[in-house]
Amino acid sequence: MSDPSQPILVATPPSSATTRGNIVFFFLILIALGLVWKLAKELEILYVSALFAVVLMPIVNWIRRLNVRGWHPSRGLGIALMILGVGLILSLFFFFALPPVLRDLRQFLTDLPQRIPEVVAKVRHIPMADKLGIDTAAQRLQNGIEATASFLFTSIPMWLSHVFDLLTTALLCLYFMLEGELAYSFFLSLLRPDPRRRLDATLRKAELKMSKWLLGQGLLMLILGISSTIAFGIFQVRYFVLLGVLMGLFNIIPVAGGVVTMLLVCVVAAVDSWSKMFEVVIFYLIYTNIENGFITPRIMQSSVDLSGLTILVALLVGTSLAGVVGALVAVPTAALVVVLLEEYAVQRAWS
């Protein structure tokens, strides 16, 4: 039985004003989701341009810190100098590096289907090779290569249709670099002082992490690409320019990217001779030890803290959601998410 001395609590129904507010909030959420669905492409362009602006701003700030007899470049001049530098690098790449890469790619796609029987003939000399279904695998590989080559050449018009999107993204990136601080300050002004300071510190930490990782990883990819191209050229490996560029590009995927491309290089080298394949393997083992023991600690340092699993998952998810664009922004987005989770979600033990 209940104690008569205790007060009886009676639940009061919500007021009509609260009910109307909940209904309005529900429909506002539906409208917001509908707008996101409708403007998915435009929001993607905005996000990519803002992210690249965040990543490139440290370069602009470094230019602005240059001291020429007490004079420092303005923000606009710093952005203009950065654009000139990027344009010069791209021009040199398209003029000197791209033609041999395309030539090797065309020759590789033409020669490989005819050279697969040579590889199969060599593999047949390996003990127990007849039980591995070599002929079936070779036929599937040949069909896959022919289909891939056909897709690459027939999809060129589709890539050209995205030129306007690329120009829009570049223009928005410039505007974000010029006026991004105003938009950022307005966004933070919507929060109360304490959450504002916390979010500001978190986002600046994420910006530093993204910039450091991209700069360090870009240098590692460049070093591996140049070293591989020179080494494969010395070893007289076929398509050495294409294979060296692939080694550098796929180095963005820790461990797995280098292993996959090295297997491809080994197959190409083994078609000519086993000695070339052994030379390639020895080069890769020596380079891996030098990179892990000397290059990576000095370039990446210990403040980046992005694990290989995080990078791989980010690349898979980004590619699945937005193709090549998603792959480009996957790792910076992963760095941002990791910092936000560490600040707001990770429960740390009391010391």
C-alpha cells in the first residue's frame, strides 16, 4: 500500500505549443533531408572545395610569412603565387611526364594480352602448377584486361563532362581561401562561448593533422615514384615510366598499395627474365627498409597518427560514395573525423 504522506505525482500532458513545436521540427527535418538529397552534387562540390581550401591554406600562410625587407605578401598575392606554383608544376608534369606514361599505358594494354601465354608457359614449369587452373585464370585475366582497356577509352567523354564541375570546385576553393575566415567566424558565432572555443581548437587541430599528413604522404609518394622509375629504367623493365608512376600513386595505401604494384612489376619483369624480377624484388626490399627506418620518421614524424586500417577504410568508403573525388578527399575527411571523435566521443579513463 502507498504511503499517504507521500505526494502523488500526476503526469501533465504536453501543452499544445510544445506539440506544435515538435510537429514543426519534424517537418523541418524532412525538408532539410529532402534538400540534402536534391542538392547532393552541389553539396559535394562545396565540401570538396572547402576541404582543399583548408589543406592549401598552410601553403598560403607560409608564403605570407616571407619577409622581403619588412614587406609581407598579402593573402591575395599569396594565393596568386601558390596558383602560379601549382600551375607550373602541373605544366611540367603534363609536358614531360604524362606523354611517356600514356605511351607506356597504351603499349602495355596492347602487349599484355599477347604476352599472357608466355607467362603461362613459364609458370607451367613450376611444380604443381598444373593443379592451380592456370589456363582458366589466364583467360579470365585476358578478358578483364580487354574489358578494362575498352572501358578506359570509351569513358573519356564521360570524364570530359565533369570539366565544368572541376572549374566550379577550383573557383569555390579560391573564394574559400579568400573569405573562408569570415564564414568560419560566422559559423562559430552561432555557438555559446565555451563550446565555441572547444570546437575552434578541435577544428584547428584537425586542419594541422590533414595538412601534415597530405604533405608528408605526397613527399613519400614522390620519392617512391622517382626512385622506382629510375631503378626500373636501369633494370630495363618494360613500361618502366608507367610502373614507376603507379608505384608512387598506389603508395597512398599503406603496405597493400606497394605490395600490389610490386606484384604487377614482378609479373612484367618475369616475362623477360627471372633475373629482372629478382632485381626488382631486391630494390623494393632495400627501399622499404630505407623508407621505414630513415625517410618516414623524418617526413611524417609522430604527430599524424593515421593508421593504415583507417586510411584503407576511408579510401574504400570514399571511392564507393563518390568515385575518384571521394578517394581524393577520403583521407583528409578521415583525419577530421578522427580528431572529432577523439574530442567528443572517446571516453578516456580517469587518471
